[in-house]
Amino acid sequence: QVQLVESGGGLVQAGGSLTLSCAASGSGFSLNSMGWYRQAPGKQRDFVADITVGGSAAYADSVKGRFTISRDNAKNTVYLQMNSLKSEDTAVYYCRAYVRRDGTVYMYWGQGTQVTVSS
């Protein structure tokens, strides 16, 4: 089994910064692409950013130029650096990873971490 554990959420003022981390743990697996999604109260879960093993990144239009996704393959960890935060960035942020185990690719989600931006 593989677990994704997020950390780094919290309360921040508008214009501030936060960095989220998501570490994958377990045995007998390799990671493919990893990414971040977010879900605000009463809304659907939306794509934020993802990154391939090789480091190619993609972003939602709403966060381009403000958020940066990166990963440390040696640590099985993905990061989301969030700058110039806005109140509309308030949401639960979820880590998502595609994991290869026993020749099959599975999708895993973390438990989520709350990000609250006060205006």
C-alpha cells in the first residue's frame, strides 16, 4: 500500500506565501506524475498543478505565475510553492499521485490540507 501525506497548510494573509509538501511512503512502488488539486466549500475539486517524473509542469490558469510545483524524486515528495495568495485560493488542497506497483498504475490521493487566506 502507498500513502500520501500532505503538510504545510495553514492560515495566511492575502499576498502571503505558503509551501505545501506531499510525501509518498510505502514499498515496492515507483511514482509517475504527481499533482495538486483543491476543493473550496460547496465546490468541485479542481486541478491546480502537476509535474511529471522528468519535471515538466502544468498549471491551472488561475495560479499561473503565482504557484510553482516541484518534486524531489529521491524523497518521493512533491511541493507546491504558493505566492501572492488571494482569498479565492482558500480551499482544502489534495495531493494526487500516479503510482506503479506490480506492473499496474494506480491513482492515490492524500488526506488534504487546509489553506485559508484572509483578506
